[in-house]
Amino acid sequence: MKTRRIAALCGAATTALALAAGTAQAIDIQPMDWTPLPAGTSIAALYVLHGRNDGVTLNGSEIDGKLTTTFVLPRLAHYFELGGRPAAVSMILPFGKLSDGEIDGAGLNAPSGLGDMIISGGTWLVNNPEQRQSVVLAGYLKLPTGRYDSSRALNIGSDRHSVALQIGGQTAVSEKLTLEGTIDAEFFANNDNADGAGETGKTDTLYSFQSYLTYAVSPTTFVSAGYAAYKGGDQSIGGVETGFKSDRQQVRLGVTTFLNETTTLFGEFTHDFDVKGGFRQDTGLMVRVAKFF
């Protein structure tokens, strides 16, 4: 029983993370997100992300480029029951900085500040803790609270709303192995002044698939290997394709451990490959500290 509760506390920390400037965003998950916490439990978490992007792909062509991304994401979440089922709501307010940006030798601006707020909610359609089996349906709303300047190439904010629907779940593979999978679709409103001249910016629907295989090294330490694939998110301004989209694949490796009974530390390394539009994140690092109360 204690091991199952610890696994639950390690997860349940789904967040929305920026991919890179010029692309759409994705609703990213972390290991054991689909293990519900007891009703009445709350989470205060802090994410720190740092990414190094080397190279840009536009319209199928590889171009020299670079970009450094740094984000800090405070997050609050609360668990309760809805119609007799576990449920949760969450809010994230990102802060970030884009720096050292360059495309084909041309320097880019370096924006920083408040990002777009993300509000989410979900309910567990299936929850069998004895078998570590669950299925979750979740929805996300992103609000254009971030800084945006249509005259600049790079921005922290998007100046538009978006909504996403996500279904995910987990199942036990063995006593110590757990498999998780998630699919989602994100839909974007138009940006009515994407270039400062009144042209409409549009972004196609972004689809993603993510999975993790997690091994319990001990009752308080877990190692996870993950894979993600993103498709869509093609961008255009005034009906003209920009070449930026979110077609890419990613591998992940993470470790979760308990610092004490109610505090977890999670670290993850990510690497993009087969990028077909936008910056390629060669190295991504994330650290998350979460407190449960």
C-alpha cells in the first residue's frame, strides 16, 4: 500500500511545456502522471527547464541556427472526487527567456517575462490501483497572458487562446515496471495581428503521442525512459506558410526520488530528432520539485 501511494505522489504533475520559439506548444506529461492522489490532496510544484537548440528546419531544408530557452513554471493542483471518480484541477503560470537566437547568421531578439497561463482539469474514467491501471480524460485552456510583440521574431506569449483534449493511462507490466501512454490534440485560435500589419496568423491542430516505461528501483526511487512524437502545428501568416511547425520526435530519460514523505525531486534529459519544422532541441533538461499537502 505504501509503495502505491509513493508512486502516486511521484506522478500527477502534467504540465504544458514550450517546445521552442516559432513552434506551437504541447501538453507534455511526466512519469506516473496518471496515478491519482487521494481526494483533498494539493500540490505546489516548481519546474525549471533549460534547452539548447542547434539547427533549424524550414520547408524541408536544414539551416544554421541556434536558440537557448529557459523557463520557470510554478504550478498548483488540487485533487477531489467528481461523481464518485478521482478528479483534479491545475494552474500553471510560466516565466521564461529566449536568448542567443540566430537563424542563418541573422541574430534574433531575446524576449523574457510572463508566459501564457494554463488551466486544466481531468477525471479518471478507470482507476484500479491494485493493478496500477488507470484511464484519464483531461482538458486544457491556454490564456494569452504572455508578453507578445508582433514586430518581433520571437515572443514568450502567443497572443491567442488554445484548447487541448488529452486521454492517457497506465498499466502494470510487472511488479516493478509500469507503462504509460498519452495522446492529445490541441486547437488554436487565430492571431489577428501576427505581423504588426494586420495579417492573420493561423496554426493547424497539433497532435502528440507520449509514452513512458518506469522501473521502481526502490519504493522511493524510479527510473523512466520515454518517447514522444508530435505532428502538425503548421503555421501561416496571411495565408503564407512560414515553414514553422511541430513535426518532431523526442527521447527522454528521467529519475524521480522522494526527498522526504511529502516532497519529490524529478530530473529529466530530452533530445529531439527527425525535426521537420522549426528549431531542433539538441539538449533539454528539466528539474521539478513538488510538495504534497
